[in-house]
Amino acid sequence: MEWIVLGSGTAVSRGPRSPAGYAARLGSAHLVFDTGPAKLLRMGEAGISFERLTDIFYTHLHPDHVADLVAILFARNNPGVECSERLTLWGPEALPAHLESLRAAHGRWVEARHYRLEALAFPGEARGEADGHPWRVSSRPVAHTPGALGYRLEADGRALAYSGDTGPCPGIVALCRDVDLAVLECSFPDEEAVEGHLSPGRCGRIAREAGARRLLLTHLYPACEALDVAALARREFDGEVLVAGDLMRVAV
Ligand SMILES: [Zn+2]
Ligand SMILES: [Zn+2]
């Protein structure tokens, strides 16, 4: 499996980092996690077909994680675009109401015309198959907005966890337990750490406590850009630490 960073940035997107979005490649298929602004563009740059998407997992409904959903739905309706027969959106309790609000705002432009579209509150665990690769996704509540989720993906005999946005909490440690790759948000420097977000030191401690093998730091606000966040995380964690960039690919 391969983890593709579609956006390593945040709400404050100054480039070259764009807001949150990721894809896990299984064979020639992709499971997508979050679709913040510019994710339709980044998918194209990464060779990921929005037409073929079947499952998108949302961690929470902040615009830097969901804004391009409307662009993806509109793109799938365009004449000449042939889509997968279903698209399932998984996420927090409020996700179905969010889809309804998009329908209220955009009407038939985002109604699925030629395929089945569903938004589901994530049931805690989901299983499926992508290009012949069985996958299992599980979730835990994390410490960010009410209902925010982190995810754990298991496929090809490997496991990874993606924090979405979170502060330190038991949920993120449980998701990262013994994973091959922990993908953790690293919003702010340790001295400016706030509730509901992580910092390099917090990320390192979570990875160590959970026994993760590798750590990928992402979701960097500008204040973190000037820092060697990997070195700061390594003070707490002696596994490999990577810093995400847009369109980076990590073999898991
Ligand atoms: Zn965010
Ligand atoms: Zn957020």
C-alpha cells in the first residue's frame, strides 16, 4: 500500500502546502481521506481518478478538510464523465446533514446523476475491497471538534493511522497502536501548542507510546514551517520521522 499526501497544509494555505487531503493506493484503486480545498486538482496531479473513487473518509467538517467535496461531486456530473457506480462518504455523525446542506445550496449540480451517492455516519468499522485488495478501516473519536474521528487503515498486511485534527487523547494512541505509519497532524510549535491540535513533541510522544514504526508529520501551520519539526519529534520518538509535502508518496 502507498500513502499519498494530497495536502500537507491547513486552513492557512500559502503554498506550496495545500489544505488537508490524502489517498491510500491499493493496486490501481484509491481510498481518499479528507478533501480540503484544491484536492480535485491534487488528485489529477497525483494520477488519481475522481471518476473511479468509491470511498472517501472524512475526519471532521472543518472547511480545510471538506471544501472540495462539492467540486468532486460537480465534476462527476459533467457530461462525458463516466463514474464508478457508487460513491460512499464516511464520516462524523453530522456528515449526512452536511451533504443535505450542499444539496440545498447547489441543487441538482451536486445530485448524483449517474451513480449512487451515500453519506454515512461512520459505524466504527468498515470493510471493502479495492482492486482486489481487501481493506479494513476503523475509527476512534479524537480530541478536536465534537464528533471528530481519526482512522486506522489495514490492508496488504500493513496498518496506518491518520489523525485528522486532534489534540493528545487516548483515541489517537489506540489508532496508532503498532502501526507501520502514523500520520499525525503537527499544527503548532510546542511552545504555542493549543487544545485540539498537536505539536512536534506531542506527535513524538504519541508515536512512542503507541509503538508506531514510522511517523509522518503533516498539517503544518506556518509557525511550524520555520522549525525542524522532525528533529523536535525525534527527541521523543526514535523511529523514522518524515515531514509531509504535497504529492509525497510513502510506501507503507
Ligand atoms: Zn485542519
Ligand atoms: Zn479542524
